[in-house]
Amino acid sequence: MRNLKLIIRREYLARVRNKTFIIMTFLSPLILVGMFMLVGYLSMLNSSEQQIIGLYDETGIFSSDFKDGKQVQYLDFSNLSFEEALLKVKEQEYYGLIYIPEKENGEVGQVQFFGLEPPGLGTVQVVKNTISERLTKRELMQRGIDISAMEAAEVKVDVEIQNFSGQRTSKMSVYIKMIFGGIAGYLLMMFIIIYGNMVMRSVIEEKTNRIIEIIVSSVKPIHLMLGKVLGTSLAGLTQFSIWVILGAVLLWLASFTLGIDVLSAQKEQMEMMGQMGQSDLSLFLADIYNLPLLSLFVFFVIYFLGGYFLYSSIYAAIGAAVDSETDTQQFMFPVILPLMLGIYVGFFAVIENPHGTISTVFSMIPFTSPIVMLMRIPFGVPWYELLFSLILLLITNLGVVWLASKIYRVGILMYGKKATYKELFKWLKY
């Protein structure tokens, strides 16, 4: 055990003292916060820009229906010829021109939008809805239907969402949980791949430099493998903790200093789009506040350690079985496949039905549970499912470490021969 502690300490210090590790530990939060602030600034800038759209209406019935807003202004050029209107829009560099033609029978022809670039989906939807609503009302009036009576008789129904305890949630609650769970699962996958590769490269480097021959003379191979895995995992947790703390501090400082509030920018954008009212916005913020963020963070650390330890043992075995990083390619696909499968199941099954059979089964399978279970946690997972998932992950870890150590013990001293799957199975029998 003393040797194991020394190896863990050596691997940990070798990682945290590495210049690349130090630079990326402090540079990554700066880049991430910079991206957030850029998004917030662009959102605020976008909300202050106003698009000017020309309108050429040959029918003469739609000009009053296009109302100016905070982000759009309509200019009527129907008193000019179409060529003059189009030329003026080009010269003034307006956003575009809406052309509403009139057929010989008085019907509306094919509506067209002219612009330097294709308009956004929101602009197209506004044009379609405005013209469609106006034509529908005209058609109803021609059929002798009282529009005012219809509007007075119209009953709007809104659905209020509550859980069985009476707590209200917003309609965006599912998307909030999906975003937080998806980010947690994706980050976990990236950390496992990054730090797993770090362990594999470390093993290959020591093997190619023949340092390993000296080390194994005084240390058991299994202790050496466990020391590498545990030392790198501690370095990973250190880096992640620094990222969280430093990122939160930098985000607060940048928001306070530059006066850019990402959340308020998004709030203004939602209000301008008319997607949610004040009470819905309050429920939206309440849903974020009521998320099990502490549980998500705690289980992120637990599943990170479990998933990382599981895959890093495999990465260490692969590193011991090959002579160069190029030779690892034949073994990498089976390792990455369960991680990718976990991401796909999370985004296509958990989001649709977080408590369904597929979501539950894959959150129990140890090779996919670290990702899928993290995506399920924001939706609420029974404690016995979490416990069963962690027990299976622990048992699988013990089995994989035992198998990986057998490959590691043989492969670490073999040179000049490309390992195959058949060779690896032979090594398991030694």
C-alpha cells in the first residue's frame, strides 16, 4: 500500500505540475466565460438592432396589418412602381421587400420576399401569419359571418402544470432539465475521454522509454496501474474544481464590470419574441432554482470517479498492450462506442421518456450509466435505482480492474509485437 500511495502522489504531482495542465486549467474558464459574455453581448446588440422591411402591396389591403415593433419597421412603397420600390430598398440597404401581387380576378397572388440574404424563419412566419389572418377574416366576411361575434366567442385555454404536491412548473421545465442533464452527461463523457487518454499516453511513454522495466522491479504491476488511474483522477477532480470556482468568479466579475447580464439578455429576447409572460418567466426561473443542482453535482463527482475508473483501467490496459499511440486505434472504437451510445440514448430516449424502459435499462448498464443516469437525475430518480446503478458500477469496476491488470502485467514488458484481440484473450489466462 505504501508503494501505491507513492505512485498516486507521483502521478498526481506530475499532472498538476505539467505546464500544459496549468495553462489549460486557468485558460479554459477564461475562454468559456469569454464565450458566455460574447453571447450575452451579441444578444443585447441584436435586441437593439432594428430591421427595416419595405412593403409593396398591389391589393392595398395589407399595409395597415404590418405593425412596427422593437426590432422591425415596415415602410410602405405601394405608391411607387415595383421596380422603383425594389431599387429603393437596394439603395437604402434595407433588410428586404415584401411583394404582395394581385391577380386579374382580384385574388392575392404568390407572396414574395426580396432581400440580399434569405430572411429568418421568424420574419417569414410573421409575413405568413399576417397575410393569412387578413385573408381569413375577409373570406369570413364575404360569407356573412360576423367577425366581432366570433372574436367575442373565442375562448382561450391555458394549461397550468403542477406536480402531485401542488408545486407549479413552467412549460419550459422539461427543456431546462434536458439542458442541465445533457450538459452534465456530455461533460462527463469528455472528461472520461480526455483523462483516459492521458493515462494511456503516460503508460505508452514509460513503456517506450523503458522506464517501466526499472519501476516494475520494485512495484507490482497492478499497483502501478491503480496508481496511474487514481493519481490522474485526482488531478482531473482538482482541475474540474478549479474550473467551477474560477468560472463562477470570472462570470460574476465580467457581468459586474462590463454590465453584461446573459440571463437578462435572454429574458429580454424571450419577452420580445412573446414566448412567455411575466408569470411564466417567474416559473421558468423558479424551475431553475428548484433543480437538484447539489445532487447533480454530487452524483456528477461520483459517476465521474466510477466511469473514469472503469474506462481508465481499459485505457491503461490498451497503453500497456501497444508500443505507440498509432497502434491504439484498433482498440479505441469498442471503448468509445458505449460512451457515444450513452449520449445518443440520453438525448433521444431520456428526454422523450426519462422513466421509460430504455432510459432505465441504460442507466443501469455500467458502461453507459454514468452518462444516462446523470441525464435522468434532473427529472427525478428513485433512490433505489440510483443505489442499484452504483452497486453495478462498483462491481463492474472491480471486474474490469482485475481483467485490465492481467493484460497490463503481461503487456507492459512486451515490445516489438502488435497486440491483437486474440493475444489479449491469451494474456487473460496467464
